[in-house]
Amino acid sequence: MKTDFTHCESIYWVFTQLCNDKCDHCYNSSGPQGERISAQDCFRIIRNLPEQVDRLILSGGEPLADRAKLYLILDEIQAKYQGRTQIMLQTNGDLLNGDILDKLIAKGVTRFDIASIDRYHKLSGARLMTLADLFESRGVNGDDHDPLIEKAHYLAENPLSWGYWGATEDMWLGGNWARGRALEKNIWLRDPSHNFCAILSGAKGFLGGTDLPQEISIQLWKINPCCPGTKFPLGDARREKVADVLLRASKSEIMQRLNQGEPWKMGESVGVTEAHAHARTEELQNVCLWCDEFFGQHQESAILLP
């Protein structure tokens, strides 16, 4: 596990929950009335990001539904990192056209992921060929259709590229979590053996030192070890340096277990056995629901406040 968090390999930042769509499976309840933060808050967050970030994924909601703010964020990122950070954009593609694509490329975006090729999104992938032609017309490579996962893909110099993916019944964006609209609509994944914690976008490796890239998630301003997020955030990226928050988390035995991708062992330091954790996960039918329950009962032990 790392001890210096001034360098982070990957940050996934949902800077807006505003969206032109309102998908039933959306884990953060994005939509036309989705939650937003101010441009000034976004600037504060960028100032508090680690001094070195290998890749920054901007997502939503739908980033292009909050386009003016997105452009300001891209300018601020370039001013801070001077092209040393790969910028990825995760979008449903509904609002993308030639003029917008040209502007995004000019502002430093080098990777585009179309995360809407499934039946849950409004257009259900109907624009895929239109988008393929659009990317080809701008010389954006489409050979790699999957989201970038391996370190070598983004630690090396990257040409322009794009890919597409979407939700499936058994693996919705990596394993559907009982969150947001999916929970409200009662379509979350019921599989107590599925360990979302142990994959990229889960908590494994968020403090470094594992076989996965070190990736953290910032949901608006909430610093999290994973995309679905723990019941209480680790810190507030508007008010604290992200590196300081991660250093504080690294001193928690609970967070160390999550970093290892072992949510059923995270309570051992406070007397919660692995057997009890598995039993509760079986009853709740989802490891994220067990994580919520644990944090609700052990907030003071789990979250090291500044």
C-alpha cells in the first residue's frame, strides 16, 4: 500500500448528475433534475486533486448535458496538469456532434467511452453507427471497444481513441449495486457471492499496492474508494486535499481491507467476524448493502474524520 498519495493513477469524477436521460438502472439517480455543483466548487476540487494524476475520467450524469461547466473543467485541468494527464470522457453519446467533438479534442480529451449501448438507455445504442462515422471522420481510433483498464494503456502516450459498452443483466457496469434508481425500481443485482469490491471501480487498490490500478471515485464532491461509494464519504474534495484524505484512510484497518478487495473482512478490527459478514450478505443478497449496514453501525471506526 502506498504512503505518498500526491500521485494517483486514476480518478473517476462524476462532476454532475444532470442528464438528458433517466435510466432505470442509474446508480446515482441522474436525470433532468439531477444534482449539480457550482463551477467554483469544481475549481476547488481540481485544486485539491493530487499533484500527479495519470488519468482522469469525467462522467455523470451526462457530461455533455452540463457542457459549459465541462469546458471550464477541461480548461482548468489543462492549466493544472499541462497535458501530463490523460483525460477520458464517459458519455451516452446522445448529444455528441462534430462541433462538440472538435472542441473536446482541442481541450485535451483523448479517450471517449460511449456507455449507453444497452436497452436501459433511451436510444438503446441506435446512434452507434452515426457515432462510429463521426469518430472516424476525426481520426479517433475505434479498435479498442472496451473501457481502458490495464495500466499500460493510459500510462503510455495515448492517441485519440473511443470505445463503447453498456449494461447487461448479470454485469451492469461491472456488477449492479443496490443504489439509486436501480434500488428504487427493484432491479438491483441479487447475488451475495458477487464481490464488486474486488474489481476496478470497486474499492480494491484505491490506496495502491494491488494488481489493479489505483483508482478513486469522486461523486460530485464526495471522495470514495469505489464508484457506488461507502455510506459515508471519506472526505470532501472541495475542502480537503485528496492526498490528505487518502493518507488518513490508509491508517484505517477497515479501509486497508477494502483496499485488498475483502469487504467481508473489513470489520475484523472492530470485532465483526468474516462469518457474520457473509451471513448478513446472504440475507441482504448484495455486498454493497452489507457495506452500507456495516458503515451505518460503525461510522466512527470506519471514517477517520479530519
